[in-house]
Amino acid sequence: MLNPIKSYRNTFIILVIVLLIICLINISLGSVSIPLKQLFLSLINGEVEKESWRTIILNYRLPKAITAIIVGSGLSISGLLMQTLFRNPLAGPFVLGISSGASLGVAILILGASFLGANITSYAFTNFGIAIAASLGSFIVLLAVMLAAIKVRNTMSILIIGLMFGSITSSVISVLAYFSSASELQQYMFWSFGSLGNLSWKEITALFSIFIIGVALVTFIIKPLNSMLLGENYAKSMGVNVKLTRNITLIATSLLTGVITAFSGPIAFVGLAVPHLTKLLFNTSNHKTLLPAVAICGAIVMLICDSIAQMPNSEYTLPINAITSLFGAPIIIWLLVRKRKIYY
């Protein structure tokens, strides 16, 4: 159902308004209670009662909210791309093993230092150091998957190869964990929980730059993706370069998933669940509509999960990965039990 004539303008307007409201709610929540008026004044650089409130909002809460929007949108777009490419409703952004590669890079940095007898400087354990290690790990897996894509014609074989790379990296991480100290295991475990906070504006700029590149690549293959929904043979008959479309899809998904995992850790179920919710809301499979829709819906869902994880008026913050799993897993179960129609 492509529904090329039907307009979703009102639905998009409502979603954008909801996104703005949820974003303001997210920024207002935290261990320090800040009046809504002071929140607006801080955002527009007005006079506030306490300068510490402006510091909290501009240096901590606003960056975290922007990170949540980028992460939610990027993972949701990646999930939609994978579900379209493999024509599998249970395919997610991590099926290529990119996240596992990023996890391996971080595991080698954190867990492998003592095992390999290397002396790692404290700079390596900063957000940028961990992000670089995760990016290198995801790039290596991406390179392996792309080489496999050149040799393999069957798209489903690429899916299986990606899952096997994930198994290999998990095995290596298990070996490193076995020989690591308790403090190293704890540090790696905290990273694996996922986090939207602690990113500076410089790191958010790097995250956003790669995000834009990934989204820009997707815009070139919107029409081919619609043709791919009916199978590769149909797409070929329509003059679509299936191999080029597949490679761009893999690269775009890898960029989005890799950079998000590098800066925020592995965040589960958002990329898997949000595309299904969006399709139920919009009742279409046209990627011209779905791509911006899943981006907005993903941002809204991520902000809601982060607001729940923040535990309002409490100094404690729950792992974001736990909240997204509690949100996403029941949705997938509900979809499978009800056997609702999913458009592919």
C-alpha cells in the first residue's frame, strides 16, 4: 500500500507538536526541580533566578534531549531499512553485526588492556576514546559484511553472515571478560547499558554530522526501496540497480548504527519496534512517507524512554537499554500474537 495520493500533513503536524512537548517535558525533568518559566528563559538566554539552572539545562539536559532525538531517529530509520532490505519484520538495525563490532572494539579497549599487557592512557577511556574504539570495531565488521555482499548474491545470506559475525564477536568478548578484573567488567557493563547523557556539544556535533550523512544517503534510494518491497526480481524489472541499492542501504545503516552505538552504547528494540508502530499509524509502506515518520516517532519514543529512565525528582537514572527493552519487547510480542498485517 503506497497511498501516493493520500496526504498525511495533519498527522505530521500533530507528531511534530507532540515531539516538541515531549522534548520540553524531558528537559524539565531531573534531580533538580526547575520551574517551566525558568526553563524557557534559560533556552532563550533570558534572566534566570539561579545561574546554576541555566548551566544544568544548557550543558546537561538539552544535550541529552538532542542526543535522544538523534539516537531514536537514527535507530528507527536503520530498522526500517533493514526490514525493507531483508523483507523481514523481525530484522533490526543490529542484524548486520555492526553493534557487535562496536561492542568488540570497546571490549578490547576496556577488557583487553590488561589481558594484552598494554598500558592505556586515561584519555582512551573518555567518551571520544571509547567512541573511536567502537567506530573502529563497527568499521571492521562493516568491511567484512560489504566484502561478503560482493561475493554473495542472495540478500538473506548477508543477513545470516551478519548474525554469524555477531556470534563471533560475542565469543571474543566472553573470552576477554573471563580474564578481566571486576572493575574492568563493571566499566564495560555500564557502557553496555547505554547512555544518552555525558556527551559534550563537540561530541554531539560529531554524532549529528555522521547522522546527516547517513540520512542523506537514504534519500537517494527512496524509490528503489519501494520497488524492493515486492522482491528483487520485480525491482530489476523496474530498472532498479539492486546491487547499488543494497550497498547504499548497508552503508547508510552501518553509519547510523555504528555512530549511535559508539557514542551511546547498544540500545535495543527501538529500531525494531518503532517502524511497526509507524506503519500501523500511517497505514502505508511508501518510504517517502515512512522515512520522516519513523524518524519523528523514533525521537518521541526515545525521549519518553529517557524521561522514564530519568526517574523524575530522583538522583538515580535507570539504564536506558532496560527501558527501551521493556517498551519494545511487549510491542513485538503483541504484533506477533495479534498477527496484524505488516506491509512488505
